[in-house]
Amino acid sequence: MWYVAVNAKSYGPYTDPQIQGFAAEGRITSASLISQDPSRGFVPASQHPAFQNWIQPAAAQAPAPQPIAQPIAQPILTPIAAPQAGVLARQIQPQYSPQPLAPNPQPAPLQTQTQSPAPQAVAAPQKAPNTVFVVMAEIRSNNGMDFLQALQSQGIAQRIGDSVWLLKSAVSAEQLRNQLSQTLGPDDRLFILDSFANKTAWFNIGADMDARIRDLWDIQS
């Protein structure tokens, strides 16, 4: 079993598969403090031999780099909009135009005036799209006010129950979980659902509930 120290607080215990999943999600890095016995202290994950085993499965899933083929002709890049609900995506589709060869090429006439290329417009950076989260928090500590302030700092929040909020924000479910969990104690629990992207994130809900949620959200099984 494993324990993780965050902001001088110990969380756990976690099993090997759970810790490996945290490492694959980026929730545990080489600088994270871990221990199998909190009474003996914590060390950075990079100093523990098991850390390399946790990150190897995530690295093995990364796609291998593809060789770059030499282009036959100059491609004409055409943006194509992908039909996705609520999200605009663009991809580049190459179309090659053959170049005819003149039988007797003639030298180009000399130009008396150099023409400068027209300036290209610089595209403005696109803002991340908003989404609506369902946030459920069971706060048993005295950190309720800190949690509420952190929630309101992430966007527009609306409370719809004793422990349920709706939040409109442009962050991801993982980013929101990481921000809110900093205000929670070891006895507090948190569950987040991105209602647009159908993504979930949670904090301190226990090993059994962690496995049940993953199985429940796997609609392919």
C-alpha cells in the first residue's frame, strides 16, 4: 500500500494499480512525495525504484514517431472544419497540383521594381471553450469556506443542493479537481463531471469506489 503527501497532509492508502493510474494521469510526478510507511517519512517518487514501473505503461502507449516523407510537389493546404458538437476543429488536407514543364524555358525579364509580399494577418489566439461541470463535495472538515472560494474563482458557480454545484468554466475536469482538492482535508470527498465532454474526476473517495466509478463509466463493457 502507498501513501502520498500533499501540502503536509498524508493521503492513502492506495494500491499499486491506483498509484500507477495516478502516474499515468500526471497526478503523481517524479517530484511527488510518496511512502509505504508514513511514520518513516516521505521521499520524492523519483528516488523509489517502483516509480519507473509506474511510468513505463504510460510511455508505452505513446505513438511511435513516423518518418517524414519527402514531398513530391508543393501541397495546397485547405482547412476543413470537423463536425463536432460545441468544439471547432481544423485539419490540413494536402492536395497536390502537377506542374507542367515548358519545352523551351525562356529567361524571365528583369524587373525594375522589387515587390514586397503582402503582410499576412496574424490569427488571434483562440480562447478555450466553456463547459458546465456538476460538482459534488462532501466536506466534513472546517474547509467549507475555502472550498467555496476556490470553486467561485474558477468560473460562474450556482448551488443546486446541500453539496451539489453547477460551474461554468473553461478549465478541464483534471485542472478543476487539482485546484479544489487543495482546500480539502483527508476526510473530505469530491466528484466532478464535465457534462459536455462526459469526463469525470474525483478526489479521496476510496479504492472500492474508485474502481466502481471506472467500471460504471466504461459504457463499452
